[in-house]
Amino acid sequence: MWIIIILIILLISLAAAAFLWLRPATGERAEIWVDGELVRSVDLSKIQEPERFTVETDRGVNVILAEPGRIRVESADCPDKVCVDAGWLSDSAAPIVCLPHRLVIRLSGDASLDTEVG
């Protein structure tokens, strides 16, 4: 009986892992939000060379690096550096968040907008 339960759990785990790895990446546009306000939108499918830009707020500075199909926080002056340690964002599974600076980077499938806001 226990073997069957363990096999069922194993099969469910493998199916979930396969779903996460095999699903198509839906994020073509990176949106950078600060304090709930969109500050920049980047079409990652149109980037040819790496692009580096800085997001400065009264809480601190984040340096963001965008490459074809992916984006990351390259450096930040926040104390914990969780946003830097998050690494590359290339699908919409989970955003990159810098809580001390109230910065969020998320991907969406709509690449029609490529702007710097404000």
C-alpha cells in the first residue's frame, strides 16, 4: 500500500516538474515597477546587445541588465541583495523583487510596448 502512495506522489512530482520545464516562455516584455508604478517596459525579443540601466529612488539604486530574452538585477545597494541573488528572469513564473527599494521586475507576453516611463 505504501509503495503505491509513494509512486503516486513521485508521478505527480515528475508531472509538475515537466510542466514547469517544458512550458513555453511567455515573457517577451519586462516591466519594471517601483512602488506600484511602472517606470520602464523593455521588449526582450528586440534586444540585440546587452542593455544596462539604472533605477534610482529615494530608497536606493538598482542596476538592471537586459539581454535577449532575459533580464536581471545586476547590482543593488540594498542590504540583503536578494534581488541580485535571484539571477536571470526569462519566464513569467516568478518576478524579481527588491523589497527595500520596492522594485519589482516581471515578464508578460505582450511585447508591443517598449518604453521608458516618467
